[in-house]
Amino acid sequence: MNMSTWSIRHPVPPIALFLVLLIVGIVSFRGMPVTQFPNIDLPIVTVSLSQPGAGPSELVTQVVQPVEDSIASVTGVRHISSTTSDGGATITVEFELEVDSDRALNDVKDAVANVRSDLPQGLTEPLVKRLDITGLPILTYAVSDPQKSIEELSKFVDDVISRQVQTADGVGKVSRIGGSERQINVDLDPDRLMAMGLSAADVSTQLRNKNIDMGGGRGDLAGSEYSIRAMGSADTVARLAQTPIAIADGRTIRLDQIGTVRDGGAEIRSFALLDNTPVVAFGVFRASGASDLTAADASKEIIAQIAAAYPSVKISLIDDTTIYTEDTFRSAMETLIEGAALAVIVVFLFLRNWRATLIAAIALPLSVLPTFFVMTMLGFSLNTISLLGITLVTGILVDDAIVEIENIVRHINMGVPAYEASEEAASEIGMTVIAISFSIVAVFAPVSFMPGIAGQYFKQFGLTVAVSVLFSLLVARIITPMLAAYFMRDTKHVEEPRDGWLMRALMGILRWTLRNRGVTLILGVLIFAGSIFSATLLPAEFIPPGDIGRSNIQIEVPPGSTIQDNQDAAHLITQKIRQFPEVRSVFVNGGDESSTTARVTVNYGEKSEREKTSFQLEDEIREAVRDLPDMRINFLNENGQNDLMISVLGDTEDGAAEAAQKLEAAMKALPSLIEVRSAASLRKPEIRVTPKPEIAAQLGVTSSALASTLLVATIGDAESNLAKFNTGDEQIPIMVRLAEYARNDLARVADLRVPSSAGQVPLSTVADVTLSSGATQISRYDRRYQTQVFANLADGALLGPATEQVMALPAKVGMPEGTGIQSSGDAEIMAEVFGAFGTAMGAGILLVYVVLVLLFASFITPVTILLSLPMAIGGAIFALFLTGNAISLPVIIGFLMLMGIVTKNAIMLVEFAITSMHAGVPKRESILDAVHKRARPIVMTTIAMTAGMVPSAISNSSGSEFSSPMAIAVIGGLLLSTVLSLLFVPSLFSSIDALRERMGRLMRRVLGTNRRRGEEIAGV
């Protein structure tokens, strides 16, 4: 007794099982987090190194290289990359995926600790932490208040908004953008310092030692224990200004006599503008594993409460990425329902039986809802990838039920009572249904185990499809036959209707193909070759760009420009962009990466609320800002990167820079690329202080003393070394340095006093002070110097062909010895993902072969089915060509689905033919009868799947740019493969089976193998 028969005779257990699965599925669905992308855990560790005042070149040689060399010895390290700029460096360590994240973190900490003693003394303590990939902020707000200064607004964001929003459900962190920290500024007069024989470093050190409250131990007094505290901290700025500073001969001078003391903000090194109005902004990031929608809703509620409690503060929403996430989720659910409804309508049109249609329709919720329970147990979320899997299998989920119910209806029409017909039909087609489902699982399951980051992202896709298909199999084997047995009506024997013109035409063509198998197979080979060749005709891209309602623009002012110059450029470009009526807001975040760069976010609103797409608006804005002076404007994609990024690697910094400049010039000549730029061309002005060796040695002046004197005088000491002003609830740093007019005067800088064995001497006496230039940023990759070249794609250009053109350039431009290039960004990920999918497809075909070998108990018969796989490629390529789509990631996913569907059609034909041959029917008649009997369910399932894909193919909602090419490819491949399966698979099976028989006779004659008793038919 098989599973179907058992469920028919014992209906209560399967009903109870699926009632429980439905309930837990609904509960799981309601509780699943909704995110834009899957939560992935990558073993990536970052090391942050800071040495205020140090240049990139010095940091690389003195800090970065020793740390890189130490980390390189750690087991499991895959790649080491570093970025070094003024005053700091960040090293990113990527481990192999199998390495535990906690172990990776501890190993890197140990490696850094091993070389800590060899690093410069001025280096702050390295910060080693694991990189938690949660993406961009889900919400970005701007805060303004005419009654508050920027420093007060910054404190309000940090102390009020951040603390309260971080308590919201699902929120991981709140990051302030722009603003300024409160700071006590002590601006020293260089002339007064010189007269008193002091340096800025002397004053800073004395303040640090005097302006402090410290514990002094404890003592007993009159039988009671008292704590002893030394209270030296000034409680007001005025008292701080009166702090005595010791000078020569035991005299003292008040602090305000050698400079000004004021309560203000730190030096502005970043800024934020909303529609050209200075603001302090903040971004809300969701916690890892939390829902974007939950975190956003909870944050909005708290922010509304804060706005009500502080009416003078205006909190404006700049960007809300959850709108796109929610639209994608809602669109996927609507597509799922629409596709299911269309599939059910197709079933009714074919069967003309509302009871059979209802039984087939029940399969969809019974398959989908339990899938949500398994997804919850596996820690999955409802994201772009998992939702893609669910919408992709809409047609497949009713496929097994359609095959079952169609066979049951056919038996009922033969006059068999519904109860017996359900048992007979389910038993008859059981192995076919199982083979179909396991073939589809075999195709999709390897996707979940792809290597690299691609495997992490698509794990949820493959397993979601596989689990839902297995549940649909369970429904088809125990629920569909059971419901049919009790709810279908008995029917008197119905004479099989005469074949229509379409069936007669099909059978006529089929008889001709079986008579002319050679010609048929030659045509099949030509179609096969044409299908494979057609795949090379379409260009390739990674992911079709989507309209997310905003544009990202990077502006860059000339090297050496001040932060005010940067802000002026931001004002200018904002003014230009605001002229477009579709623009909702323009937000600028400047100075975070460098004082010469800024990021501009242009918000257009939702896609449904405007006539122009974001791409059209972006082209118009690009034309409007093209001629703005003294700034380099770079449009970025939705991930905040350029379309094409090429890494130039070299053994030396100069070699990599020279190679990058040559490559940049060659790339500018390519018509497919625009906005080509190289990081190598950016050189910032700098002042170089070079010690005079003999004089410095005689006076006992070291390079470190020179650097320390200059550091404190110009930008101030490191924050950890600064004196603190105690306000009662916080410690405010006291920044001691020269007054601004002196810092900006090269002559005064050269006249700074440096401590020596002969007292204080002018800086110019012991060192040469000259103007020069240096790198703004130095990047390294796997301990080689790296310079990146960036470009965007021209209208109509695609990533794949453009990358191929660029990768062919080094041989033409004559790059320096020891240099090379490699793709990075989207191009690198595309190559990795496409390669991984190719491997997954190969593994899927192998697993399908194993399933078919077990089904047919033959090593040769499954070859018939595998050779039918390429038949769908040509139809998919043709459909993509007609609609103007390229081969992209969603199209590759569609190819995977087609593999499973084509396999299904061939299995239904071959299995029926072999069963008839087992019953003694001649091979030719068995093949003709298989096509005649199986044509209707094959066409039914094809049209049902096509109907399920139509909503995705024609959708214009958010996220449709990703799902539409996939649906178009599937529809085109489905229609062509169905026709070719019915025409070519029979001839292919007949030829291969004849070959199998001849090979069997040859092996028995040559090897003397015995024939199994009773083996008289093909397929055994």
C-alpha cells in the first residue's frame, strides 16, 4: 500500500497534519522579518588605526605594512585590503567562509597585538571588530532648530534622539551625519608663546596635569572612613581661563594671557545640507536579523513622540528605503495571488470540472504556507531573494496536483468509481510525480550550496524553492488523491472525444518524425546548436537597474580645497538640482570620506507618483550639472558605487599609479564608458618638514619632537591626551593649538619653537620647510599597492561587454612591469556569481541524472531526458531578444527553472512509454500513446506555469526590473520547450532505446553477461 492509498483509506491523519502545518505556517509568516536582502554572516574583520597628523605614505610604511604582514600569517585569511588617508587607516580582512567569525576576530586581535610594540607611539590603540553587514540606513532624518547652534543640535541628536530610537524594536544603531562636537578651544598667540618660552605642547601638557579631578586614596578621621579626592578641575570656562601656566624662573602666567579661551565646537570637518539648509542628520540601521519594516515603524513612532515633546525642533524624513522594500514585498504577494488565480483558471478551462479545479487550487496554499514555517526554522527572512523563489514556483506548486487530478479525472471518465479511480490513478502516476518533484529539487538545491558570497545570498532562494516543491509533492501524494476520492463525483463511462485538429496535427507530425528519426535528430541537433549559439548573441549584465526613487551623486572639489569650498560646491549643485519639479529633496553629506568629497542624495518620491523614471531624471540632471566649475561630478548606482570598477595592482605605489593613468586614458576612448576617473590623478598639496641632520643632531632635536610640536600647534593633540572640562554630566575635550591666523601662515609655522638641548630654537633652524604634494589616499590589496579606475556605463551599454573591452586594454597600452588589473565591484561579483551558477547547474544536471537512474533503473534511458534540456534555451533567448532584455542574474535563475520544467515534460512521456512497453505494447505504439495521453497534462501545466509568470512579466511595480526578465525568459522557454518535447523527445527516446538494446546484446556477446530472467522489453 503506497502513500496515496493509505491517505485515501485513512483521511484523518493527513488532514490533521496539514491543518497543523497551515496554522504554524500562518503564524510563521506573520512573524517573519521583511528585509531588502538576506541576512548573511561573513567572516570579515576590520582593523581601524589612527595617528592624528600622519600622512598616508608614513602610515603605510610604519603602520599598515607591519600589521598586514602579521595578519597574513593567520590561518584562513582569504584577502587583506587596506585604505589609508590622512591620520588613519582601515584594514579589512576577509576569511574563508568556513572560518568561524568569533575565531577570526580573536586571531586578528592576536596578530595586531603581536606587532603593537613595533608601531609608532603616537598611534592610538587599534580597534579590531567584526564587520556586521546590515547595509545602508533604512531611515535618514534631518534635524534643524533655529534656536540651537550646530553643536547643540549635535548634542540633541546624540543624547536625546539616538538614545531613544536605539530602544526601538529592531533598531541596531543610530549614526549621526554631520554636526560638530562641543569643545573648549584654547587658541594661543604665537608671539606671546615665544616671549614666555612656551610651546603649544607645553601648555597642553600643563592643562592636562592641572585640570583634573583624581582620587587620592582614603583615610580615617574621628572613627570614620573618608575617601580622599584631589579636585583640580575648573567648573567654569572663566576659571579655566585663569589657570596658571608655569614659565621659566618659577613664574606663572594665566592661560588667557597667552591666548583666548572659548566654549564652542570642534573644527568643522563634515557637514550636512537639506535643500541647501545646514542640518544635523542621522541614519537608523536595523539590527541583524530584525525586520526592516518593524524597525522603521517603531523608529517613526518614537521620532513622532520626540517631535511632539520638542516643538521647536524640526525632524524631517530625508530617505526611507523601507518604502521600496515594502513595495517589493507587497508586489511579490500580489504576483503570487494573481499567478495562482490564473493557474487555477487554466485548470478549470481544461477540466471543465469545478470540483477537480478546487482540489488542484488547494495545493497552492497547502504548499506555500508550510514553507514559511521551515523558512522561519532556518532563520530566513522575506527578502528580495526568498520572495523571488516563492513567486518563481507559483506555477510549479500546482503542477503535481494538476498531473494527479488530470489522471484521476481521466480514470473517472473511463467509468471507474471516484474512490477506486483515485487509488488507481494515484498509484499509476505516483513514480512520475515523485521523479518530477525530485528532479526540480535536484536542479535548485545546489544553488543553496554555491561557494563564496553568492552562496550566502542565494542559500535562501534554493532552499525556499526546494522546500516548497517537496511540500507540493506531499500535497499531491496524500491530499489531492484523498480529496478526489471523497469529493469527486462518479461518472458513467464517457467515450473519449475525437481528437481536435491540433491533436491530429501533432500526431501526424509525430508519426512522420518516428518514421524519419535520422532527419528528426539532425533537426534536433541543429536546434540544440542554435540554442547554445543564441546564448552568445545577447549581451550580459549583472542585475538590471531598478527605479528606487533616488539618485546618488558624488562631487569632488580640487585637492587642497577647504571644507568651506566643498560646502560651496554642494550649495551650487543643490541649486541646480532643485530646479526639477520631480525632485522632492536634495540631501548632501560632505566631508565624511575626505574634506574634498561629498555625497548628494536626490529623492524623487515613489515610482507610481511620477511620469518620468529615475533614469530619465538622472540623465536630465547629468546634463544640467555637466558644466559646473571646479568640481568633478560622479553619478553612482543604487549601491553607492560606480557601474564599473577596475583595480590596478602593482608592487610599488608609483607603478600602480602610472598604470592606472594609462588605463584611464585608454578607457576614456571607449564609447561604452562615461565619467572615467582614476584615484591616481588626485594629489593634494602638503607642507614637508625635512630635518637638517647635522644641526638637528647637534641640538638634540629628533624627528619625533618636530612632528609632536607641529601636531599640537596645528591640529592639536590626540583626544586621549587632551585635558577635559567637566560639566557635571560629560567630559569635554580642551583643544590647545595656535590661533587660526597663525596656523594658516607658513612663515609663522616655520618660526615655531622646538625644544632642544640649547633651549627652544626656531623650526626653520633645524629643518627645511617646503611646499610639495602627496597622495590623498593609498589603497592596498593582498599586500600590493592598488589604484582604482572608475567609470559609468553610457546609455545602452551593458556591464559584460564593457568589462571585456576594458580587460583587453592592458595588452594595448603597455602597462609598467609588475602591474596588472582585475575587475572589482559589480563586475567582480558578476563573474563570481555567474561562475557559481554554472557550477550549480552542472551539479543539478548530475543530481537529476541520479534521480532518473533510480526511476528508470537504467543508465542510458535518462540520457534521453538530459539531452532535451537545451531545447528551452532558444525560446528564452528569443523572448529576451524580442523584449530587449540582456542575459542577467534573474535570467540565469530562469534558466534553472526551465531545466526542471523540461525535465518534467520528458519524464512524463518517457515513463508512460516504458510502462506501456512493460505491458507488452510495441515500442512505436507505446510512444504514440504516451504523447496522446500525456499531451493534455503537459500542455495544462505549461499554460498554468505561463499564466503564473505573466503577472511578473508585465509588472511595472517596484522590483519588477529584477523579476520581469526572469519571467519573460521562462515564458519563452516554456512555450518552445513544450512543443519540442512533444516532437523530438519521442524520436530521441526511440533512437537511444534502440542503441541501448544493441549495446546490451553486444555486451552479452563480448563479456558473456547473463540476462535477467523475464527481461524482454526496453527500459529494464
